[in-house]
Amino acid sequence: MEKQLSDSLAAIHEIRECYRVLKKGGLNVVGEVLKGQGPFYEMEHYPKDDVYDQETASQYYYHAHREDHAEHGHFHLFLRNGALPEEAKPLMGPIAEDRVAHLIAISMDAWGYPTDLFTVNRWVTDESWLPAEVVAGALDRFAIDHAQPSWPVNRWLTAMVRCFRPQIEALLYHRDEVINQRRVLGLKAVLEDRSLEIIGTVPVDVESWAVELEAEQRKRQDCYRRLSVTGH
């Protein structure tokens, strides 16, 4: 818990730094991903061939297809085979060297800021379906450590996973609960059910989360000081 608190606060600092350098250039996260990509079409991936870090086996792309949500679009974040535990066997979907796990989706507004985190059913991204505990255990391996198409955006996405790790983990476990509740229909039928697309969603606001975390940090520091005084 202590490590997660410090990790989230460090990630918030990184997110703010990404916003700072983008703002200085009159840019934002979404605009950077769409830059030079031509017209923005629903369902198309941006950048065209996705973004992939071979060293970390991390991947993402941006697109839009949610008519039921007032978003500009969203990022889908993945870990591919090299970042997943070797012993983890998918219940459905790509296997062996083709394994790919969807971590989370991040909804964005037209100004380039995140509004929600959400999980999706297997068919949406054609992922390898792995239990929540496996995916959650690999979250810290997500990192895009290069500058294509944008260094600030890649740093921002990496930091978003660190910052909101508790929310992402909770959404993954909720995802499994929803699927298990419907499993009487058969796992394959549930994971391919086109009527079940978005499984769970949580609104996010970086600055509001920062206020909560900083308050918790002060509370703990006060507690440690009182314990120290009592110990003397």
C-alpha cells in the first residue's frame, strides 16, 4: 500500500510534466497521436500500425467507436507475449507467442484529457483471455520507452497505468466477476456476446486523485510523527 501511494504520486508528477511540455507547444495528448495521420475515422487505429515497444512487449492504439459516450476517442493498452507470465494459458483467444492481454482503455475528451477508464469483453480487441490476477500482476510491466509517435504521450500513458493502478486492478477483477456471473451460458458464448461490450467503467480526474493521495500521504506522515514521539 505504501509503495502504491508513492508510485501513484510519482506518476502524477510525470503526468503533470507531460502536460506541461505539451502545453508549451500548444499541443495535447490526443493531437499528438493523430498528428500527420490524415482524417480521423471511427474504428481506424491511430497511429496506423499501433505503437509497440519491442523491449517491454507493450502496445497501444487510439480510436473511436462509442456512440453511447461523449468522448473524442480512447486508448487501448496491451501487453504482448513477452511481458506475460510464461505459465499463463489463455482460456480463449490467441495462444503461445501470439498471446496479447488487454489491460485497460482510457477515454479521452476533445481537449486531450482522460475522463474514464474501462474494460471490454474479449471480442472487442480479440485478446487472449487471461484471469484478472494474471493481468493485474503484469500491469507494472507496461511501458512505452521510445519517442514514436510522441515521447510525452508515451510517457503519459506509462504514467497513467502507474497512477491509476488501483482503479485498473479493481476494474479487471470486476470484469471477471461479470463474466463469471454469465458463465452458465458457456464461456465462449459470453466472451463473444456482442451485446456485452463495455464491462466496467470508472471516471478519473488526475488532479482530484492527486488531492486524495496527498491527503492520505499527510495523514500517514502525521501518524508516523505521533508514533515517533510516543516511542521516545
